[in-house]
Amino acid sequence: MRKLLLILSILSSPLFASDYNDYVVEHLKLKKYEVVRAKLEERPLYKCIYEIKNGEGLGSDVDKTPAECSNLAQDVFRDYNDDPFGAEWIFDEIVSELSCSSNDVGSDGAGVYYCVIGKRYKNPSTPEDWIYHFKTKYYDFILRMNLSKSELIKVCPPTETSPATKGPIALDNELLTQPSWCYDQADVGDPYSECPEPSPDDIQVFGTEDGFTKHCFNNPNGTQCHIETDETGGYTLPLQYASQEISACEKSKSNDSPDPDKTTDPDPLPDGEDTDNTDQTTELDALNQANDNLDVINKNINDGNVAVAERLEQNTAETQNSNEYLSSIKDSSYNSSLNSTIQNSLLEQISEKLDGIGSGDGTGSDTGDGNDDSTDEDTPPITATAERKTGGLNDFFTEEDKATLVAELEAKKLALTDVYTQIQNDVTERFNFSNSISGTYESRKISWRGHEKEVGAQRLSENLFKQLAPIVLLVCSIIALGILLWE
């Protein structure tokens, strides 16, 4: 049995599993040939100096780009307040947004900028409807960008004509290096995934783990929907997969070979015009004939160039088609080879296990220490047969079988009834209690000068106790009622 379970566990392994996760950036589905090196470029950094037009300095920041200088300057100029009308006047609002201009700006936007902003102040001690309740002050600021140093950065695209305009990004195996790769947005995505269109009924699944991962769900047509999670492990599940378990990810079973783009046959080569090679008697006729022949030769050359260009274009298109087919064949060959390698490896393991079972590698008998010591003689061959039942359970369980089962159930029921009755009788005999309890008072009499006098509690049971009993019962009832009402 132990060996049979081992063989079944090997047989149940995914023979057709294919590790096609050859993406260098998993969450963007980018392969190695879809990313290109970013361009190394020198970027100047500047010291940002903020001033009021009268020369007062408002601070500075170093090693910033022109865009960063501009954003920092806007915050400094908007927050500046010097109480221009006295302490009793407080800032109310900006009535004129910051406006900047420059006469000399570099190619990266660096230069000297002159900015103006209008701010309104109010005096809370004056009536709001008074004409002098508000006052406005316009400030003139200057932003200077002085070159401080330069640094080397990586930018995208690497060339002016490259479509890889996104990035730079780092590859999944580049954990501590600067992002150095560019990519084309059109290359993002999984070509083997077929998912339904998003809908408002889709289910949001919250993440339970860190990092990007992928979940796959099967479609009725044999394809799969590959869903990428975010960095927290969460993802949006289409409603049609709500009742489906996550499946092992695999490539699409559809034909992924590219359709051939048939090229247009070029026009037939034109027949060149014949030149006139007759002899002329006069010099003028000979000169005119030479000019005509040169014109014919020039026309033939032009027609030939057009024909050659059309054929070169056709060769280029057919070469591109061939490259696409070769790429498809390469992927298919790789996957087929990988599947064959996995299958061969698993079949070799199964063969070795079967050979070990059939030949009895161990010696002696099973000692119970976990080692198989059986031999060929005491190890029966493993066989398995299966017979398909037809007609459903009605044919499998006949009337005779059902009658036998009913009779067995009735016998079991009677036996259980007898056991229950016996247990009940035994309990009744062993545990028989009487709840009738009674008591009497003992009589105590003394003799005094010829008279007998009862001095025990019995003399009170007939008179005093009977008289006190209703009173005690009434008092206890009142107390109990008070307790209930108090609660």
C-alpha cells in the first residue's frame, strides 16, 4: 500500500506544467527583449535663492532642478507675511495668484524669475461694511537659480526615435541598483491572458501577503485569465470567477502563431524604351537624336529604380513575417522541450519505482522499521481494474439488496430497543427514592404536686405554631414581593 501511494503521488504531479515565467519585470509582463538600456545624461542642479525685490532674502535650497526650485518658490512666496499694515491687520486671502516672468531662461528652464502676488488683509476691530475694513498689498519677489553642480542620471527614451518612452525601471533581479531600463507601453501585459471586461459587480479581494503575484482562472474555451495582484497582494476578481478556485497558470491553448501578412506583388518590370541608333547626316539632327536617346535612358533608369524599391519593400515585409514566425517557433519549441523534459523525468522516476517493486530491491521481510525488506516471492504484482457501472444506482442496488438491508435495520432496531429496556429496568431497581418526609415533636412531661405538666414543644404545635404559621407566611410573602419590586 505504501508503494502504491508513492506511485499515485508521482502520477498526480502536473506532467504538463510549464514554467513560462521568463519575464524580467513580472508585474508589467515585460521580457528581456522588450526592455532597453536607458540613456545616461548629465543634469545640472541649481541653488534656489528666494528674495523680495528690495533685497531681503527669504532663504535658499541647494542641489535642486529648475522644476523643484519653482515649486519651492511658490510655497515660500505664498506663505510670506510681513504685517504690512500693522499687527492689528491679519491676512485674509490671496486676491491675485502668483505670476512670474523671465527675460533669460535656459533650455532646462533655469534663470531669474520676477514674481508678483496680491494679498488682502483685514482689521477685525472695524465694521465689515466699512470701506477701510480691507487693505490689499502686492509683493514683488525674485527667484534666482545659480548652478551648483551636475549629476549623471538615466532617462528615457534612449534615443529620439525609440518607442521605449516609459521608465526608467529596475528589473526584478536588480534589487540595489539604480533603475536603468526603458520600455514601450504597448509591450505591457500578458499575451496569454483572456479576461472579461471589468464590470461594477466585480469583487475586490484584499491582500494577505506582500509583493506582486499572479492568480489564474480557467475560461470555458480552454484559455485562462491571468490576474496580477498589487504590491499588497490584493486584486479585483471578475464576477464570473466568483465560484471558481484558483488554477495553475499555463499558456493559452489557442493557436498563438501569427497570421501571415501577405505582401502585395510589385508591378511587373517595365519594358525599357528603345533608343534611335540611326545615322544622321547633319550635325543638328545628330545632336537632337542624342538628346532624345539620353531622355529615353534617363526614363528607363527611373522606372528601374521604382521597380527595385518596390521589391525591396516586399523583401523587408516578408523578412519581418519570417522573424515573427521564427519567434513563435522558438517559444513553441522551448515549451515543447520543457514539457518533454518534465515528462521524461517523471516517467523515469515511475519506471524506477516500478522496477524496484517488481525486482524487490530489499532482502528479508518487513521488520517494521520503515524499510521495505520484501522479496519478489512475497510481493504480489500491482494490478488495477475498473468496471464502469451503467443504469445508475437503481441497477447497482437491486430489490433483493434493498430488502436485505431493511431486514438488517429492523433487527438492529429491535436489539437496540431490548438494550434500552434492560438499562431502564436496572436503573429503576437500583435508584428508587421516596419523597414523603414527616416528623413529630417528642412529648416532655413533669409531675408537680400530683399534676402532670407538658413542657416539650408538642404543647406548642397544636396551638401556637398553627396560629403563627399564617402570620409568618404573610410576612415572608410581603418581603419576597418587595424584593421583586425593588429589582
